[in-house]
Amino acid sequence: MKPHRMKLTHHLVVNYDLYRKMDVFEPHWASPEEIKAFHSPEYIDFLQRVTPTNQKEYAQELQKFNCGEFTDCPIFDGVFDFCRIYSGGTLDAAHRLNHGLCDIAINWAGGLHHAKKSEGSGFCYVNDIVLGILELLRYHPRVLYIDIDVHHGDGVEEAFYVTDRVMTVSFHKYGDFFPGTGDIKDLGAKNGKYYAVNFPLLSGMTDESYKNIFKPVIAKVMETFQPSAVVLQCGADSLTGDRLGCFNVTTKGHGECVDFVKSYGLPLLVLGGGGYTIRNVARAWAYETAVLLGEEVSNNIPYNDYFEYYAPSFKLHLDPDPELENANSKDYMEDIKIRIFENLRALDGAPSVQMAQAPPSILTREEDEDAVDPDTRAPEHDNRRQPEAEFYTNENDQDQCEPSNTEKDSNQMDADRTSATSMEVD
């Protein structure tokens, strides 16, 4: 989950001239109090205190909170600041949607959907998505969450499993695959029964297969749940060629899902997520920024500081892998779709919510406008940085060589500090 992905995405957005079509804001750093609106105080206090040098003193806490050297949530310098940056971007985006200051808000640094109330999971420490949805619920009676990451959005589903005010919809690889949850039988509980929708998929999903299930399922969800706001997690590990993924979806297919959700015209919070072939992550999120703006962009990658990353094609769009078999038969997908429709029919229409007055915001900062002048040069710490093991011109190519934890951590904060911007589309 390299923050360096944000730098590549940023450079494509800038060099495609997309940044001139939107308002760009530098987010506030979420406070511990804001983050504790979902996460347990004990867990957040731990994240604030632990460092790579003192983590041995927190052996019990590391085990309790699923963090540390031998987990998928290692401790690195500035880990809590990292969480504050991406969470602040999501909170600010939700806040501005609530106040009608934009129709679409984007935070590509957000979308960390695995984090639980009291533990990290899957490279996710703080669940900014849950925080953003909680903020949206202040003004919106019903919020729809859609997840197109290759992994199940388990942390978000778990957070809202017993409420009917949030419907979670996840399309993901299921089976012997992290996190191992997201069966079609996982429907929600109590008031939230049937408000968790899971479409378990097999390896090799193509653009055509994905479109044939995504559009009818989302259309039925929209008709049944009638949300007043939507959160879309655009994990790019569902793309073809991802180092941890197993789908065969192209940037165009991924973007078509984004465009379909946008077509409903509802307040839309768009977030990033997974994605481990970083040049393809940047391709997808830059293209989807254009989709959300309604702009056409060239398939030729514009020259930028990271131009060589896109060799040998130097093209924006990806071709599917012709050798990857699609294990999802038409009969299998149709059966799952029918079962989902049957579950949705069990609902008695959209739930009504009495909202005479909006509850207090979880944001603790004073109102301000941190708009970034698009023509102002970035400060020195925002200049190009090339972490070791990110790029090679030989057999150690970035998408074949997994860097060590030390190499990952050494550039993590510098690469991400000013890249978790909240972009708005008016």
C-alpha cells in the first residue's frame, strides 16, 4: 500500500491538465478525537505512541491490535500521522458534500477498508471510509457504500452490519483469498439484515463479466435502498496485472463502473483503496478522475517526472491478459445475481429516518478553506522522490520485486504528506 502511488497519480492528473477542471484542497490532519468517533480510544492511543524503535515495549498491544513486524500492518515512523492525513482528506470531502459545496469529492489516498474498530488489518490502520460515512449520516438518511476492490470490504461491512441506514455492496474475489469473508450468505443482522450485499467472485473477471453483474445489481440496489449519498471505493487491485489481485479488468472496465455510479447524480465520495502495481494504480485513478470530470484524455501518457514508469507502452489504458482464464461462468454469475435480487426483495422499501436536526459533526477543527492554487509550485518536500525498489530497468522491475519493509517505510511519509489532497468536482 505504497503512498508513492499518490505521487504518480498526482503527476498524471496535473500533466493531463485535469487539475484545472476541479477545486483542489489540502486536507486537515484528522485529530485523535475525530478518529475515535469509530476506533477505540485504546487502539488509537497505541498508534500514537508506538514507533519502530519502541515497539518491543508494546508486545502485548501489538498482538492485541494486529500490528507489528510479522503482520500485514507493520509499524513505521509516522504511522499515526499517515493515518491522520488520509482520514482528514476523507472527512473534509464528506463535510463539503454535506454542505453542498460540491457534487463529487475525491480522496485517492483514502479507501482503507479493512481496518476494524480495535485492530489494523490488510495494510489498513484507520478506517477512513467508516469515518466519512459517519460524517455523511449527519445530513443523509441513507448512505450507499460500493466497493470494487478485489478484496472484500470487511471493515466497512462490519461497522454497519446492524443498521439499515447504510447499505454495503462489495464485489470481490472469494474463497482462499484475503480476508476470507464476504459470502453471499453474509446479509447483515438485526435492523441491518439484508443491508449487506456481497457478490463473491472467482479469478479472471473480465470487463464484460464485471459490467454484466455490476450494472444490474447497483441499479436494483439504487431502486430498493434509494440512498441520498454514495461512497465508492475504487481499489485498483481488481485491475489486470495487479501483483496481489487475480482479476482481468482493464482501466476502461474499472472506469465504466465509476461512470455508472456517477450517472445517478447523487452526492458522491470517491476513494482509493488497494492496488499493488503502482503504475497501473496511477493509470486507473487518473483516468477515473477524468471520467468523474466528464473529460476525454489521450491514451498517450503525458511526459512527467515518472514517465519511465509506464514503459514499454507509455499508454494510459491496459490490455487484458489473454492467458488468464475467467473462472466465472455465466451460470454462476447469474445464480448469484438472482439470489441477491431475492434478498433485496425481502426489504420493505427504503427505511425512513427522522432527521429534524443534524447531529454534531465529528470534525473538531474550525471552518477554513484550504484551497490550493493550481498554479503555485509545490514546496520542496513535494518534489520528486524515487523510493528504492520502486523502479528498475532490468529483471528487478518494480512490479516483480517486492521491496523490504525498511525500503517501504523510509520514504512513506515524504511521499504521502502532501499527496492526500481532497479533489472536488463541481
